[in-house]
Amino acid sequence: MRFTNHIILILLLAVSLLSAGCGKNNLDETKDWSVQKLYSEARKQRAKKNYEEAIKYYSLIEARYPYGRYAEQALMEQAYSYYLSEQEALAISTANRFLQLYPTHPRIDYIYYLKGLADFHGRRTFFDRLMTGKGDQSDRDSTSAKRAFVSFKEVVTRFPNSRYAPDARQRMVYLFNNLAKYEIHVAKFYYIRGAYIATINRCKNVLQQYQRTSSIEDALGLQAMAYKQIGMTRLAQNSLRVLKKNFPKSRYIEKVDKLIVTGGKPKVKTMKKI
């Protein structure tokens, strides 16, 4: 009995010492740091690409010194650090928080640009997947691309003299053209599966929302084919007439003519052949 009590005493002492050691290791070495030192360390860690460490120091600044220029700068750089570490959702949410807290900040243009970049690169394989026929064919796939377009548009329209405006404008053009191609891709997806009404709706969207893009030819051609498939010959002929006028050498003309004249359904094996 005495031996057992001795063992228990030793175990309790060991646990006590271990706890004391852990407590010592968990002491916050930054508790007496000034805001300048926290900010300097955050920048140092970010330069070393230790983004998680940098984010930790930026968060400490916001928590301990919530007012003043350091808090504003820390929140801005925290969003950028999330972007650099490929945590796009956190970059966007942090940027949105900055916009709510500091709506008149002189670098608002940068925050909108950063939001655009986060959405742009957050779906960097989006168009590649779609153009190769892989992945889901739903609207949610294009959500981030549309958000990126809106953010870049904020930069271009509200801050036309911003240093970020030229690049934002170029990215808008890229997104605009590829969002139109995405709509056509989905229209082809529906056409192959016999969902002709859905095909027509997608084509109408391109004709209304994405004018002056190369996808207009596809929209007119697919729309004419889909109209004929559901027996709306007059509308098919109208689409064909506009197609011939604007794209006299279009690859769709022969296919649509065949459908209208013979009612035959062309064999389609892949999207690329439509």
C-alpha cells in the first residue's frame, strides 16, 4: 500500500513538472511587443514567404491596436498574405471587411483589385476545365469569374487613373470573352442532350449580354439549330438570316440549311464539332 502511494506521488509530481514546462513554452513572447515591432515582424515573415506567421502578427496588431494607421495597413496586408498563400476565400472576406471598416481609405482601388485577383486566380483552371468538357456544367462554376469581373469593373469605373486600372481593364476583356465562351459551351452541352429550350436560352443570353465577342456566331448558329429541332422553323430562319448577314462563311450555315430543308438531325459526337 505504501509502495502504491509512492508511485502515485511520483506520477503526480511528473505531471506537475510537465504542466509547468508546457506553461513556460506557451508564454506569449509578443505580449510586450510594440505595434511597430509586430508590424516589422509581419513584413519580415511575409518576405520569407512564411505567410501563416505573417498573418498571425497582422491579426495581433488588429486585436491589440484596433485604431490607427497600423491597424488599417495590417488588415490590408493580411488580405494580401491570404492571397499569396492561395487562400482566396479568406483574402476576399478580409478585403470585404476592410471595405466595411474603411470605405474612404485612399487605397480602396487596391482592395477592389485584390478582390478581383483572388476570384480570378481562385478559379484559374475554371475555363480550362470547361473548354475541355470536364467538370460540372452549372452556373456556380462561373460565379467567381463574374465576381472578378465586377471587382475589376469597380477599379476601372471608379478609379480610372489608378495604377491598377490598365491591368484590371485587360482582365475584364479576358473574362468577358471567356464568360461568353462558357455560355456557348453550356449551350452545346444542352444541345447534344436534346435540351433545346435550354440551348436557346443560353444563346439568347450571349446575344444580349456578350455582344461584340466571337461567341455571337456560335450563339446564332446554335439558336437556329435548336429552334428547328423544336419545330419553330420561322425563328430558325430568322436566326439563319442574321447569321448569314454577319458571318457569311460560318460553319453553321450548311448545318442549319440542312435542318431547315430536310429536317434531318446532324450527327454530333463531340462539342468541338458543333
